[in-house]
Amino acid sequence: MCVEKLQKILLAMALGIAMMLAASGSIKSAFLLQLFIMIILIVSGLTGFCYITKVLHTAFPSCDKDKN
């Protein structure tokens, strides 16, 4: 599995956890988790830097290497 695909899977899981927290009544926790995810995505979109991708690169290969 490559980093970019794994990052998307982890993002989907985090959003699912936020939905579960909201449904179970932990609105504050769901809001904070979703705010954290939004900040990561905004920073990644504006600067091109994603901390999660950098951390995952230590253990998994990039998807670009699969295409070569």
C-alpha cells in the first residue's frame, strides 16, 4: 500500500469516527476532531505540506514509485 492511498483511507476513518462521536452525543469531541482534520487539509492545500504524509513516508513507499 502506498502513502497517498493510505492517507485517504485514514482520513475517511477519522471522518467516520467524528460521525460516530456526533451520533453518540459527544458533540464537542466530534467538533474538535473535525476541526483538526480541516486544519490539516487547509494547510496541505495551501502549502503542499502534509505532516501525516511525511510521517507515513518513513514506513510506506510513495504511489509515484509504483507508476515507474
